[in-house]
Amino acid sequence: KADFELDPPTAKLSQKAREHIEKADLIIIAPGNFYCSIIPALIVEGMSDALSVSSAKKVLVTNIANFQNHTRGYTVGDYLAEISRITHGDYIDTVLTNNNLNLGTNDAAVITASPHPIEMIQGNLVSNDKQKPDPNDKIAGLRSNVKHDKDKLNKLITQILRS
């Protein structure tokens, strides 16, 4: 588990982005490469404060599978702890996570165990569509072969928004 810093260190949340976060009803922290996509967006100066004061529901959609060299063996609790540790904020209200552990690939599914008192919504979020790697993607072999089913996610996120 590494420490992070911005480059350039002066990167700040824009006023317009802050206003949108303050007005939002729902903020979704989506799946992606945890340390290369999710965390960098969350450590921009002002982001943690904006998320903490926003009255919006904050939902973390976990990856279906852990990334081989980044998050191997992580549970939902590990992701939450890392967000809290790195961003110095505990603003996640709900975690939306996959409960289908039979992925049919060599990918290791994210385990839903979490010691945090956060609402956990679980469902089979795995898409049945066969994924075709982009021939131009030089690191396609490192990526997971499983993806979220957009319709299943949409249904659960809509339920969260309406609750």
C-alpha cells in the first residue's frame, strides 16, 4: 500500500466541479483501475472535502475482479480502508458489489467482506457478453476478462437514487 501525491502538486478541484458535487443527488465512484484512475481523481485538492460535505448519496461500485499487480486479494473492506487512508475521508454511504464469485476465468473476484458500517448492496453484476480485447491495447493481457453488466448496474443505481 503506497502513498500518493499529485503531479503537479497544485492540482485543485475546480469551482464548477465543486458546485456540481454540492448540487448532486447521487455521486458514483465507478469501477476502474483503483490506483491509476480512481485514487488520482479522489486526491485532487478539495475533492475529499467536497465529497464529505455533499448531501448526495455516495456510492462506490467495486470492480468485479482485482487487478493482478495492484489489488490482488483485496476485499471491499480493503478498498474502503484505502480510500479512507489515502483521501483522509470517510464519505462512502453505499457499496455496490458483485456477489457472483464464479467468474469462469482466472480472475479472482472481489470478496464482499467489510468491517465498515456501510450499506452493502450485492448482486450478480457480471455481464454475460463475451469481451473482445481491443487489438490496439498493448496491455490487454493484464486486463480482466469480466465486465459489469450495464443494465444490472443501471437498475441497482436507479433503486439507490429512489431510496
